[in-house]
Amino acid sequence: MNTQLENISKVWPSVKAVFSVPHSDEEYQHLVKTLDYLIDEIGDNENHELSPVMETIGKLIDNYEDQNFVINKSSAIDTLKYLIKEHNLKQSDLKEIGSQGVVSEILTGKRILNIEQIKKVSERFHVSPLVFI
């Protein structure tokens, strides 16, 4: 175990910003940007070597949000419906998700958003991808 800790202490300065619990909005935003990059890199590939990194960063972000934001927990569908209403959009306006039929199936719970759709919708509405997960 000492050897493992020695190895970790050698690389820690270079990975500290990615694997530390965020204690400020700046650190939190850095992790969100890192997660966005990882989503771009990994996509739907659950066997990607960086998948555990993405999961760990997601947990760090989730923990920070639970402690620092009063968020009314709602489903991805509820969140998407809210954003559509807030922006006065129609289902056909969400071409980044797919056709109007695909959007309808997502909003009725017949389909779920995939990683690419989550990425595109979160970019469109300027929200963290985590609100759709």
C-alpha cells in the first residue's frame, strides 16, 4: 500500500484539479468543463478507458451541487419540458434531438435521451448535462 501511495503522491500535483472535491464555484466550473470534454471524448462507449474518470468527476459534481444548490429534483423529461416551455419552443424546434416524432417519444417517456442528445440539448440551453441524467 505504501508503494501505491508514493506513486499517487508523485502524480497528485498534476491531477489534483480534476480529482479533488470542489470547494468553490471556480473549482466546480472547472470540473463541469472537464466532464463536458469527457462526454465529447467518450460518447456512448462504456468500455472507454476514461469512463471511470467521467464517473468519478460526475460524482464530485453531483456532491457539490447537492451541498451548494437548492435543486428541485425532477426527471430529465420534466426538465426538458420546462426548458421547452420557458423558451417558447415547439417539439419541431429541437432538431438537435431528432425529428418531431423522436422528441415526442422522449417527452412521453417512450425513449430516453442518449449521450449525444444530452450534450446538444445542454449546450443549446446552457445547462449542465447532469440535469438530463
